[in-house]
Amino acid sequence: MITKTLTGVPFFDKHYGGIYRGRAMLVSGKAGSGKSVLGLQFIHQAIKQNERCLILSAKPVNDLLIFAEALKLPLSEAVDAGNLVLLEYRDYIPSRDSEEYITLPPDGFLQFKEIIDAHAIQRIVLDTVLPWVSIRPQMNLAEHIFSFVHSFERIGVTTLMTIPKPASLPSIRLKNALEAVVPVSVTLSTNANSDEKIWIATKYLGEIKLEQGTPYQITPGVGLAAITAASIKEEKPVVQPQAQPVAADLKQSKKIKFSDVVSTQVTGAPVEKQELLSWLKKQA
């Protein structure tokens, strides 16, 4: 039976009902777009659903916990309770220059599967997925990715995989190959004319017409959340200018110039003292 599970992203879950349980979701975007935040949000939702989870990250475990605490998506309690397993890529690869140019050892997946089975894991975040799929040369790339993605599906875990925004032809091929296999793919983009972040559902299996891009922001306690009129008002309150009293405005508009007062000619004739006082009263 085909079922869905929530991602923890309110606007996405409301529109699609979540993602397919036991299948994979691909998330791509440039650095700072919120991929890691989404991963934590995804796990936080699973913990609320009493699912056992695992995160394999390029970040050190302690840094990841600090990051989650700062976002008010605490994970320490779940780790202590044994409901969340945190792993670092350096556990598999002691030394590396860049995740983009490494590949896990052949027995890496078998070791990973043993951890999944031992802890009865139901939901996984691979942040990033590059070490698993960056193979050289790319001749058998499509076959490799198909086998890799379906290996997780055969285990029956719901998986979120992140990948950086493609910046080269090989990386574009890699993203396309992944997107062809996964049932759900999302791009975290940026508006070309501003720094506004846009969530774009680039693929959702079974949906003919996909949701249009959704502006989002990173909100503590939530993660990625849609930008609404209320959130904009809360973030940037409109400061109303203080109105001047009407009497002051009128007085300001009728201010007498110094040149008018000292002039000996107001109406073209010499001005006597009494006439000047009378004229000043009229101007006031």
C-alpha cells in the first residue's frame, strides 16, 4: 500500500501531504539555502512521529547538535534516548579534501546497512549524498545511482538526500541522474533580482501540475517556513511617521522671512512703525 509521511515543512506537507514513505527525496541548492536546516527539520518531524532516525553529515556531530540547538530544533534528547544516530563522513573516510571528489569504499554501504538494521532506522538524512554517487568516470553513472537509490528503498527507509547546486557539466549530469530516479525533488533557489529564497518542487511523482515557487525563510523552532504577510509585518514592523499638530503646521507655513521684516518697502511706500506692526499682525 502506498502511504505518505510528513516532511515537517508546513506549506509543502499541506499541498502534497508529505512524501512517499520508504522512498527518497532529493534537495538541491547552493550553500546557505537551508539544505542542512531542512534535514534537521525532516528529522525533527520524524522524532515527533516516534520514528527512529539517522543523520550522516559532513559536519562534526557536536557542531550539528549546536546548530540544531540554535535553530530551536533540539536533538540531544533523541540522541540520548537512542532514537537518533548521528554519523560523520570522516568515520568512513579519515582524510579528504572535498566531498565532491571522494567516493566511499566498496564496503561502505554494507557497514551503513548494518547500522540501519541494528538501530531499526526508519528515516535517514544524507547531507550530502555526493560521497555515495560521485563516481569517476561517469560512464555507468545512471546504473550506479539507480542501484544506490533503490538499495535504500529495498531497506524500506524514508530518505532525504541533499546535493549542492550544480556548477559544472558533470555535476549537472549527476543531479539529473538522481532526479530521474527519486519520486520527489526540490530545489532551494534564490530570486535573481533579490536575496529572496524560493522553494521549487521540481518533481513530484503522480502530480501533473506542480506547485509554483514558494518564498521561504528560516524560522527558529520551525525550520523552513513560507513567507506570509503576517511574517513580513512581524519581521519588519511599519513605523508610522509622527504627525505634526495642525496648528504647528499652519504656523510653519506662514513663517515670516527676515527680509520681509527689515525691508523699508512692503507695498512700495515707506513703512512707519505702526504700519509695520499692523502688517506683522496680519501676517501672523
